Amino acid sequence: MRGWFGTAVQTGLTLAAIAVLLYLLHRTALAMERRGWIYYVKKRASPDAIGNALLTLHQMAKPEMKHVLEAKRERRRGDTPGDGRPDA
């Protein structure tokens, strides 16, 4: 059997390896964020983007809601959506 010293060394090395692994994972995530692949530390997804994603899913379930999604996209582009009434 190893004594307490061997166990302490193994525990220390394991903790050091975990710390190095977490640091490398952090640096990888920062690099991915710089490339625009993920949102991690500096950039955040706008709440509007999340809402539009859910609205798109809702549109698939209820196609009659398409005019709401189109109006939101027009508003974001700065277009004037007309009088706001759906076409008859």
C-alpha cells in the first residue's frame, strides 16, 4: 500500500490536471467566441433573437402567425409595415 504521502501526491496531481483542463477549455471557448461560433463571456445573444427563434417555431405549429414574424423582421430592418392590418 502507498502511504498518505502517495495519496496526497496523486490527489494534488489530479487537481492540477483538472485545473489545466478547465483552463484549456476556457481558452478554447474564448477562441470559439472570437470566431462567432458561440456566445461565452463578452458577447450575449439579444433577447430579441431568442424571441424570434421561438416565434419561428410557433409559426411552424401555427402558420397563420406568419404575419407577426414578418412584421418583427420589417421593424428590425427599419421598413414601414404599412397600416398594420393583415392582407384580406
